[in-house]
Amino acid sequence: MTAYAQAYAATARQALTERGLELDVEAIRTPDFEPRTQPWDALVDELHSIAREETPLPATGQAPDWSTGSPADAVRAAGRTYTARAEEE
């Protein structure tokens, strides 16, 4: 599992804990899942929104900033290009 997926699951788990629920959370990506055609639980939808908004992005270490258009725009504005990130490794 990638670091982002682990952080995403941890953010969702924290949101559940804040609601008094102790549940395990696993972030999985299913390319064939179509939320418009398959059942989507309201709690799952809320957790997804929270995790998507609050989980730090690997490129910046901060939650996504949508104020400039997209998180990718914020990464570029921070000078965190792919080349810069690759040179750090």
C-alpha cells in the first residue's frame, strides 16, 4: 500500500474515532467501480470527502489546496515539480 493510501485510511479512521466508532479502514482502488451506478453509503461518502480534503499529499506534505484550482497547481506553485521531487530521492 502506498504512503498516501495509508495516510488516507488513517484520516478516515480518525474521523470515525471522533464519532465514537472504532473501525478498521482500508483504502482500496477499484478501477471498475462506478459510484453513479453502484450503491454508495452516506457514511462512506462523508469519509471519502474528509480523507480527500484532509490527507496530506506526498508531494507537499500538506492537505490539498483547492483555492488555486487544483492540488497539482499548488504543488507546481510550491516548486515541487516532478524533476525536483525526483532529485531529492
